[in-house]
Amino acid sequence: MDVFEAIRCRGSYRTSFTDAAVPRAHLEKIVDAGIRAPSGYNGQSTSFVIVTDPEIRSKVAELGGGSAALTTAQAIIVVVMDPEATSDREFSFGVEDYAAATENMLLTITALGYASVWIDGVLRRNDIAGEIGRLLGVPADREVRVILPVGVPAEEPSQRAKKPFGERAWFERYGG
């Protein structure tokens, strides 16, 4: 699948996955796409923990809210940010860095025939991100920012309808 098809097909998959395994080589390819994302000042502030062990996946899923996608995923990718990666510079781009990495991975997941959903809201409550970080041995000076359940979808993924180009994009001047 080419990149344009992956963009057109990618959608947030929130339902159950099949029991089919996600090969380690595919997980490495997915995370490598995240590693290759651009980062401000080339700070490379994003790192990843790939969780395939069923017991650890179960704990992450429970902490992450226990959604169908999380509890049935055969792999979970945890996206970690170093908020101090470019602290010697005028600006920090940690949020932009992990967002670019996450989108690269979502497109790769789609291109390989898997599905996922970007989960972050639940991580912001009651120190859930911290609990997941401690479970996975993430250093205290790093922040768990996103979790991506990955698997073979049990249902056909779809992308929600998007507003037409002319309602969201213009040439030369906002609003055309």
C-alpha cells in the first residue's frame, strides 16, 4: 500500500482485534517509522516501548482504561517523550516530535494491514501515564504520552468523513 492509500484508509480503530500475532519484524518496521520522523533541532526526544508479553499487555490495558482495542491487541506501543531533550535551546519540540512519530507509525500500521488508535486522554488522569511508565521501567524524567494498540482488526477499519478540501484549505489567503 502506498502512502496516499494509507492516509486515505487510516482510521481510529477502537473495537476488538483477532488473535493473530503481529510479527516482531513488523513491530520493528512500525517503530522504525516512528524513529525516522522529524524532530525539532534533531533532538530525537521520542522513544518507544513495544509490549508483546500478554501479562504486561494486560496490565497496560487495564491501566489504559480497558477498551476493547487495548484488551485484545497483540502488541502495544508506548510512546515516551523526553521533555528536556532540547533544554539547551530556545524552544522545546517534544510534543511535535512524538506527534510526528506517532502519525508515522499509524500510517505504517495501516500500510502493513493492521489497525490502531491513538490513545492519550486517559493517560492524563490520575497519574495513569506515570503508572504505566513505572510498570515499564521508564525513567522518571521521561513521560509516557501515547499508547498504540496494534493488531489485525476483527472488523473492517474505516476513516470518518472529512470536511471537503474547500472548507479547510485555501491558496494564498485563509477563507479563499
